[in-house]
Amino acid sequence: MTQKSTFFAALAVCIAASQPVFAEDPTAATVVATVNGTEITLGNLIVARSKLPPEYQSLPDDLIFGGLLDQIVQQVVIEQSMAGKLKLEDELTLLNDRRTYLASVLVDEVASAAVSDEAIQKAYDAAYAEFKPQTEYHASHILVDSEEKAKELLALIQGGEAFATVATENSTDGSAQNGGDLGWFGLGQMVQPFEDAVVAAEVGKVTGPVKTDFGYHLILVTETRNSDRPALEDVRAEIEAQVKKDAVLAKVEAMVAAAKVEKPGADLDPALLKNIDLLK
């Protein structure tokens, strides 16, 4: 039975149960039940409730309380029944899971402490310290599969047909639905020799045909601009994520450096990781 189904089963049998009565000032250590001498505390229930999905947390408090209490009683009974019966794989899984959880606690703690307006500003300034404005291009294109077709379309445009109309009716790529508009882009974002043609193009004048691996292009650069470094608020989420990452990495590296680490098995055959029989 899954944890969710166990929880619902517990809810079903506790709906009519009376509300438990505790001391005037209960604490996380307040015992709410014992199972063969093992205590279940209010803290256990609080933590269990905090981990429930939102749709369960919206249930009435008395149902959640009784359901979780019965669920944890069942879990303790099962835990006690498994004493001395776990396989090596089970023991190692529990150990790995505990280490993973403790690592997540440390990561959350260090990451949260690292974030401040001052830290974000400092990281932003460092990230864009070497920023140099670059030319960005706003261009449209028409892509066809032959040079002859491209020349035919070029003649139509030179004869007065609107570039966007010709692109919509003839271009073979997704930009056709937007009249061939590719939006703004900088150097390194387009394939060669498409990029070279864009850089050399005269604004407002159709260039081409230009051959690339995709076919033959007619290109119209409509405007250019110099890029500015992004405003802090526009990249704040990325900067904050980097601040957290750097803080966690520095903390873990410092902890490892301060520990006595020995690796006598570092040269073992890596293929041994696939040998599940070693756990039997």
C-alpha cells in the first residue's frame, strides 16, 4: 500500500474519532502515542503534515491529525517488525537517503544565508564587469531550396512585392508565418555565411541569395542597435541562483578540505558498480 493510500485509509477510520486532549502548553516533544514503548510526538505529526501535498493540507485539522497519527502508528509497527530483517541493500539505501537529506538541509541553509541585496549587486557587477556593447540585428529572411527560386522571388520583391508577403507565401521555415521576421539577434546566433551576409548588408536593402546548409536565403536587415547590459532586475533570478550555487560550492569545498579524506578504493574497477550480487 502506498503512503497516499495508507493516509486515506487512516482518514476513513478516524472521522468519528474524538479530538485528543493535551496539556495546556504542548511542545514538539509532547507524546501523542506510544507503540510498544516507542514514543510518537506532536513534532512527528507536525513534520508529517508539513510534507503533505497542498490538497491534503486543506482537509479539516481533526481529520489530518487522526489520519497522520494512525499512519505513523502503522509505520512504527512496521519498523519494529523489520528489526534485524533488513537486507544489506536496505541498510545502505537508508544510509544514503539520510546523507542525501542532511546534504539538502545544509544546501538550503547555506543558500538562503548567501542571498542579500548586497551579495546580488556584487555578483551582478562582477558578471558584467567586462561587458562590451555589441551590434544586434533585426532581420527577416526567405528560405527556399534552390538558387533559381530565390532569384525569382528577389525579382518579385524588386518589382514591388512586399518582402513579408513573399516570405509568408514562399519561405519554407517557421518564420514564414511572421513574414520571415527573425527578431533581434547578435553575433554567434546565426549560421555562417548567413551571419556574414547580415553584417555586410545595407539596412533596408534585400541581400542574397545566400547559400547555407539549410538552403538559399534572401535577407532583409530592417534595423540595428547596440546591446546594453541587462538591468539587474531582468537577470536577478539568474544572479541569485549563481550566488546560491557559489556559496554552497565554497562551503562544501571548505568542509571537504578540512576533513581527513582517504580513498583506498579509488582505483577499483568502475564496472563493479553494476555488480548487484555484492549486496547479497
